[in-house]
Amino acid sequence: MTPTNILNADLHCHSVVSDGTLTPEALAERAKTNGVELWALTDHDEIGGQQRAAAAARAQGLRYLTGAEISVTFAGETVHIVGLGFDADDAALQQGLRQTRGGREQRAMEMAEGLAKVGIKGAFEGARKFVGNPELMSRTHFARFLVESGVCSETHEVFRKYLTEGKPGYVEHRWASLHDAVTWITQAQGVAVIAHPGRYKFTPNEEYALFTEFKAHGGQAVEVVTGSHTAQEYVKYAETAKEFGLAASRGSDFHSPDESRIDLGTLPFLPGDLTPVWDLLADRIQ
């Protein structure tokens, strides 16, 4: 029998329903072409693309898990919690995501004001051209506008110069609590996953607190192999998964053919001594 870790699962990506550039249908086709065997669409704070994604996956002969990436504030930092395999019709989950999306337009206007102060005019209107879902205007849409305008050559440069803490276009947003996000997912029969832990600027003590509280609230998995992790971080978070008794997830965090460093389905397999998150979700796979 083939070990379950030897599975080309991609359980983290984004469509036009949040801040990706491809439709759910185009993502399903790309995943299938790239050899993905199990797929999840995980738009930010939004499950409006789930029916389309599941239907597109079926049309491609691709196994599918429902997904979302929920924004959380923890220790002053924005942390992302991916939910997988939940009931997308769950009323409490839907309401929680609506609340989390609620403050994005005001935040976007404040970001535009900050950019205007350093001479970048019309950023709100410019960014809005790239928005597929009016409730989900984000830093990524501003980054695309600044690249289109010639202010920067690529989106990663925009984030470094303008959209991270201390830079002119950065505006903090208070998201859901860790407890709320994990509870919404688990009460909807899903599994909560800490997304790309290597990206957070935590001290070792803060990171330990994140994993401890996440586990206490009912979180069950962590992304070990993901698009923004280095090979060393694959090893580090494999050990963290074992330390905290968490399952391991795998996902590219793909947003766009032109912007993402890692394509759908092209990551290394999970280490063989971990429990894959899909083992916990076998009865939720569509």
C-alpha cells in the first residue's frame, strides 16, 4: 500500500473570490494538469467560491475538500488559520466570516490615504479595479495597482516598501480571535490548520504560545510543506507537528501564475513520519 503522505495534495490556494487572479474553474484545471490528486480552495475569510470549486473538481475528476483561510489577530500579529473539510452551509461559520470581512473597506481607504501622503494618488480606485469580491479588498490588490502603475516592478517589492508594518500603506486590522476561528471550523465538522507558521515574526515564546493555545482550542494540524517555507522550515515544522501532536498539511498558497513562486501541485511530499491532515478528513473528501 502506498503511504498516505505520498499524495500530491494542494490544500491552500486562492481564487478571484478573494485575492487570486484565476477563477475556481481555472484553478481546478491547473491543479489537475499539475498532477494534484486532492485539492482545496481556501479563499480569505470567504466561502463563496466553494460550490464552484467543488463542481469544477468533480468535472476534472479531482478529489476535493472545502476550505477557507481565516484572518486572526494573535500577539499583535496577523495569523492565518486554514479550515478544511467543514460544512460550508454552517450558519455560525458563515456569520463569523461575514464579521471578519466587515472592516476591510475602511481599512482599504486608510491604506490609500497613507499611500497618497507619499505621492501615490488614486490607490483606492486603482486597487478596486483588481477586486473580484467587493467585500475582500486587500493589500494584494493595492500591490497589483502599484505594479501596474510602475511604482514597483513586482508585488513582493510593493509589500517590502509600502505595505508592511511601519511602511506608508500599512494599516493594522483587528481580525477574529484564535478561539473564534478554530471554533467556527471545528463546530462545522472541519479541521483547523495553522497556515505557513514560518511567516510570522514571533519570538520562540510567542510561537510556543500560538501552538499551545491553538491545540487547546481544538486545532488539529499545521502546514509543514507550503509555498513560503524553506527546506529548513519543512524540517522545523515537521518537528513542531510531532511535538504538539498535530497532523501535517501541504499547500502551495498559489495566487497567480504571474506572482506566485510556487505553482499548484509542485511542492515536495510530506515527511513520512507525520500524519497527513487528509487522514483526519477521509470521510469529508468529495
